[in-house]
Amino acid sequence: MPDLELIHERLAPINAAMPQVLTAARSGAVKALDAMGLPRREYRTLYANNFIGCARHTMPDVLEECAWKINPAYNCLQLTDGDTGLKIRLLKRFAIEGNVPPSGGNKARMQAWSQSELIGESSSSSRKPLEGVHLVLIWHEENEQLSCAAYLPKEAGSFPHSAKAEMVMKVPVTLPDDEFEGLRFATKEPAQTLTPVRNTVIEHARIKQL
């Protein structure tokens, strides 16, 4: 098994980026289909493609000053860690069963999905420590809630069955609570309240009558 501690360490910038990337991707994909007048539940593939495209467009802004680089192919979102050789790609959760979709006939994806040989393999001194390791970030949306997790594929799988894979990390989608600590709204206007204020004169009169 590849070094999970190192994988978690190298995924830290991706972890930090996901709240912004995934929420921006959903917003952009929804707006795109709304502009075309197409319901996303019926045009799922088009929605997923727009989602990946928006995520790819957002990712460079949140990965500044780190070793992760985005693959130049515009029809997908794949990243490579220049320091360790670790590769990841973002995909929608398989719709039929499981989480990771089968690799299909693409040779590069078949090779990336077949990582059983990595179990117990020691890295050569001439290679980067995670070279040859491919992770899949699987995003899923249900009841307007997004979720994401990183998986290590081990077998290519065969449609309609999902690929065999091991989850190595859950990826946060919502901002952590401490992101909101210390936030203040500066304004020169007097504070206003939306809560009705009781009429103290009437309350006092009622007390006297009693």
C-alpha cells in the first residue's frame, strides 16, 4: 500500500481548496443548464461535464504557491503533484453501484485504475515516492448537499459494475467552523432590530389594573 501518511500530507492543499472549488462548480453548472432551459436531473451527463469544467476553471486560483499542477486537457480535471508524482482526477460518483466508475476502454485510465500491484511495493530510489499512484476524487450531490472522497482504484472494473477501490480520505466540502470566527460586519448605520419591541407603557398599565 502506498504511504497513506504522505498521501494525506500532499492532499492538504486539495483539501483546503475543495469547499470553494466544489461549491463554485455546482453554482456554475446550475447556471449553465438554467440558461439553456434544461433540467439537470434529466441532463445529468451535461450537468456533470459543466460541473467538471467549472471546477477546472476555479482550481488554479486556489492552488497558488503549491506543487500541484493541472493537466492541460480541458475535457477533464486531472492534477499532478510535482514533488511526489501523485496524480488525482475529479469524477462524478458512479450512478449504478458503488462509487468509482469502471475505467472503460481508455488505456491511460485502465492503467491508472489497475493499482493492485502497488500493494507492498517499495519505491525505487530513482522514482518519486508516489509516482504511479493515481487517486480519484469522487463528488456526489444529493438533496442539494455535496460530498467528496478520495479513492485508490485497484481494478479496472467492468460496466455495469463499479471499479474496486479503497477510500483513503474524506474531503471536506463545507467550510470549517473556525473559518467564521472573528468575522465582523462594519457599518456606520445604527443597529436595527427585526424583533418587535413590547410596549412598556401598556404593560405597566396592565400591571396597575391587576
